[in-house]
Amino acid sequence: TYGPAVICDWRPEWDDLPHADRARRTAFQGVDNLVSRNVRVVDDDGNDLPADGRSPGEVVLRGNVVMLGYFKDPEATAAASSAGPGGPWFRTGDIGVLHPDGYLELRDRSKDVIISGGENIASIEVEQALAAHDAVAECAVGAAPDAHWGEVPVAFVVLRSGFDASEQALIDHVKSMLARFKAPKRVMRDELRRQHQLDDRT
């Protein structure tokens, strides 16, 4: 389920599904939300986006486990609230898409979205494309300032032992899976530092 807490809960009705469908459902969030059934995906103006699996927007919630507000901080409460049917909705800061079957797929955090030439690029989407390359063991994608585009995606990868892939080969691989503008402009092949959380804008 998806909400202030995330629970991986197997559903009995999945038992007879093909393996590919089981994997798809367990990879998504928002499985028939157990405690917060009011989930929407909205655009920047608060309008509902279609449940087509292709229209990303911010995930907003209402329900009996969603906070009423920040303690003694009305400004923060107002910033985290969005008007909508039935009253205020909590803005999660998560970017996701709703699928036709009602499942929610999280794509990124709104603060991690790279805005390049006016186009939104989900860093996690680029990471998933890189991770699909046979030579990539680990990867992280962040934003770098750019005089022309404002920001551009850059990638940091760790290659698997015994594998090799050039920077251009990795960029071309992403272009083969995503729109060309989403491909990283640079790929640094080195070990990722793990002692701190990655700062996506350094």
C-alpha cells in the first residue's frame, strides 16, 4: 500500500496471475490502499491527470491517516496542502502515474526532477534505463547547471566486474530507451560514495 507508510502486502488474488503480471504488481506502489483510499495524481494546477500510465504528476492524498497539519506552522501546512474535492489534499512531493487498473507507480520526487530546456526529466527514469545495461552494476543520476538548457542530466555509474562500456555507449543505450533529451550529457564511471545521501544538484 502507499501512504505515510509503505507496506509490501501480497494479495491472494495475485496467486493465479502469470509471473510477469505478479512482478508488475509487486513493483508498483498503492496496491488497493489499505488505510488511505483517496489518492490522486494532479498537474501543477491541481487538475486530475488521466489514469493512462503515461501522465506523470504530483501524488496527493486524503484519508484517516493523513496529517491535519504541521504543529504551530500554518505556512508549512498551507504549502503542503492542495485544494480539491472533499477538502484539502496532502501534497506528497512524489511524482507518479496512475495506471488504468488503479495501480500507482512512483517515478520520482518532485525536487529531484531535472528541468532541461523547459522539459521535465525524472532522474529515476534515466537511472532505470542505465541499470538495464548489462555492464552497469550501480548508477545515480542528478542535475548539472547548463548555460543553454538551465539543467542537464549527468550520470555516475559503477560497472560490473569484467564488463566495460564507454561513456558514449551508455549515453546511446539511454537514447535507445528514452527520448533523446533525457539521456545524460556526461557519464562518470567511478565508485559511488555511500557515506552520504546523493545530492542530486552537485
